Amino acid sequence: MWGQSLQAQIAGLTVRRAFRYADLGAQATLKASPVEADVRVEAQDTVSLGEDRTVLAANATVDITRAGIFRLSFVLPPGFDVESISGAALSHWTELKSTEGRIITLHLKGKTEGQQPFSVNLAGPGTK
């Protein structure tokens, strides 16, 4: 009975199991688990090798489903520095040194879902 009244209040709610208990003093405890985001990245990379420097340019399409996210992170390859990072959903980026290496975090403008394009340009030492 209470499941039907909740279904009217919450769109998409489905009752999976129903229990009956005759004790009027009985209590039920509900637990909601957070939904993890599903993040998939498709990238087109270009590597330019020169005597003076190496440039890695990545045009990435990030597909975020099931739940929104507020930031993305990746480990910066050793010897490389960030030349530029851009994208419509990007607020700013930060760098953090850790035991894993230098971590680049893309801070998004808010809770972000759907397909988001990013352009990442990294520069490193040349082949000399």
C-alpha cells in the first residue's frame, strides 16, 4: 500500500519486493546506495617529434553517463608539461605532485553529464 503511494510521488520508482508483517510497532529501514558514474574516453592523438621538443595533442570526447561528475584526472607523462587544456565544460585545471607522478585534474563547471569535448596539448623534450 505504501509502495503505491510512493510510486505516485517518485517518478520511475518500482517496488522490487513486498513484505507483510502483522506487528504494528514494526519499523523498516531503507538504504540507498550511490550510483557511480560511467566515464568513457575516445581520443584522437597526434605526436609531433622535433629536435627541440615533442608535442602530444589529444582531442578527447568524454562520455559521462549514469551520474554526473565534477572533475577528471590523469597522470602527466614523465618529462612533459601542460601547454594548454580547453573544453566547454572546463572551469580550470590544477596540478598535484604525488607518489604516482604529477596528477592533472580538470575541474568542471558543475555536475557534468553527457558528451564533453576536451583538447589537451602537452610538450616535452625533443629527440636531440
